[in-house]
Amino acid sequence: MRSMSSFVVGLAGGVVGAIAVAVILILAFDAGGVQRETVVKTETIPLTQGQGEGLSPAQIYDELASGVVMILAVFEAPDSWWDSGPSQGLGTGFVTSDDGYILTNAHVVSRDGSVAEEVTVVFRSEDGEQRVEGTLVGVDNDSDVALIQVDPEGLELTPLPLGDSDTVTVGEPVVAIGNPLGYDFSVTSGIVSATGRSLRSPSGAVIPDGIQTDAAINQGNSGGPLINAGGEVIGINEQIATQSGGNEGLGFAVPINTAVRVMEQLKENGEVTYAWLGIGGQTVTAEVAEMFDLGVRAGALIEQVVPGGPADEAGLRGGGRTVDVQGQDYVIGGDIITEIDGIPITGYDDLVAYLAEKRPGDTVGVTIVRDGQTQQIEVTLGERPSAM
């Protein structure tokens, strides 16, 4: 996600005691406010349609809050002389199935490349609080999605209905349920402010099709559900853009369709593989296209091709000359991707988003413009190297 230099983009994970501030990311883990003994027997309740076009925030909370959980993660102390012992992180998650699978953010249960030693899942109901041990099924830092499983025996689980993030519209009402700053099981409401945002994951990878909302999100909300008026989860609350370090109405969620794809792979293999084209590039703007007479109005400019990668083997070409356009470097002369499998590509983010839905070994038809001429090239996608 791009942000103004005066902004700080922060993962909404929770914390007290030790907030590490980086130039781009605020990483936060809550070690306090977790001694409360209040919470859980969860109940499965059918959704009741409210007045008007959907459920009210009160109805959504009443019917779905029992499917939202607090995640407490214990991390081993780093091997440093100034550290006093293990640290604890706090976040949110939500139940997705009767057999105890729970989605959350990777950064809630993973830190500095290491996963949590212990994961405790806290359920809430009117009867109080119930803490159970969670098993970490898998973590994918590239999408910032993690999957936990609890033993369903003795629990009345409330799986949350999962929606379709491809159908999300700007302006539709949403609510977020989570544990901001340790204030457990809080609900906030707002609207979808924008769609198609490119988010930056903890690993540095791009998460395409992010959802922006003005529903209040703070540290501790990470991993919690963003729910539409139909009572369906459309995203996992993940990060904020802020100048103050707190909520300023700029919250972002990983789209639920992305999370579901990751969840299925984690269930099956415990890890996630990504399709790889083997290029680096940028979005072709109208200004750049006109300035250098590229013969297109929009597309994804291939600046470099990884030697021996899928694009290289298929014959795609990178650029050879670097130019400066208002302080932004472009490597021009390479192929410009305008379609993939017949789907228009208007920018590099479109390409990333489309490839995120493919698997290694899939073959895609790439439409390019090379030296003013349109060509069709088939590329068999590889598996993205872990180092990338």
C-alpha cells in the first residue's frame, strides 16, 4: 500500500509494553490487559434479517460475536542480554467451521520470522470466558493469513458465514469486531471506503484487492472479521494508516477470498505456494505511455525478466533503458502486458491480483505489446521461490 511520507502504515496486531516503530510499519503486540476472567460458551444462531436492507451493527454483534475470539500468542525471548523473558502478543480471530478452524493474521502469531511457542484462544459468551489451547496449522506471511485449530469438543462453535470479497462495493456498511488495545470483544461500524487497495504484507509482498474502511481499527483488531450488512465476513482486519499511531479512519482488510484460498492450502499442506511469472515491472501510466509513444493507454510494463524463470523461457522481454519521469524511474523498452487470459491488465497491481488466483503449473495466455505490435504468448507459471 502506498502512503504519504508523513503517514505511518501499521499492522493492527495489539500491544502494550513494547511497541516497535519502523519507518513504514508499526508492529505491536499486547502483553497487558489480558488478565480478565469474563468469557465462553459459543452458540450457533441463525442470522435474523433486520429492518431495511440488512442487519444493524447491534444485530450482527448479537448473532456473530460468539464466533469471534481473542488470540494470545507467547513468543520465545530473543537471544539478547537485555531481554527479560518471553513476550506476549494479542490479536483477534474468528471461527470458520464446526471442526474448530480459526482464521487470523499471520503477524498475530508470527514475529521476526518465528512463530509463537504457545497460542491460546479465548472464547466469549454471556456466561463468561473460556480459554483453550490452539494448534497453529500454518502461517503465510505473504498474505498475512494464519490458520489455527482448536479441539471442538465441549465448545458450541459459531462459524461465521464467509462472503465474496469480489462483490464488495464502496459505500456499503460494515462492522469490525475485535480486541482493540486489549478492550476485548469491541464492535465498531463504518463503510467500505475503497476497494482494490494494494497492501504490504509483513514479508514485503503485495496483498492485492485490499479493502479500505473507516470503521475504527486499532492495535489488537488484527485478525478480526470485517462483516457486511448481510452478516458475512468480507475481510480480515489487518493494518491502519495513521499519523498519530491510532485510528484515523484509514483501516485495511485482507479480502476474504484471498484468505480462503490460503486457508485451503494451509489445511491441505500446512504451507502456501504461489504462482510465479518471473518478472519485475511497473504500471504504465497515460503520461508515460504518451511521453515515450509506447503504443498503449495502460498496462504492466516488464522492466526485468528473471533469467531461467517462466517469463524468460516463454520469450518475454524486459527493458534496457532507464528514464526519469517526475522523480520516478522507469526501465522502458520491454514488453507491455495488456491482457492475461483475455482479462484486461491496466496496471501492475492487476497482474499481481490475477496471478494470486493461479497455481504453479497453470498455463496463461499473455497479450503483450512489443515494438508497437500486439502478440500472444503462452506462459507456464512456476512456483515462486521462497526467497522472493
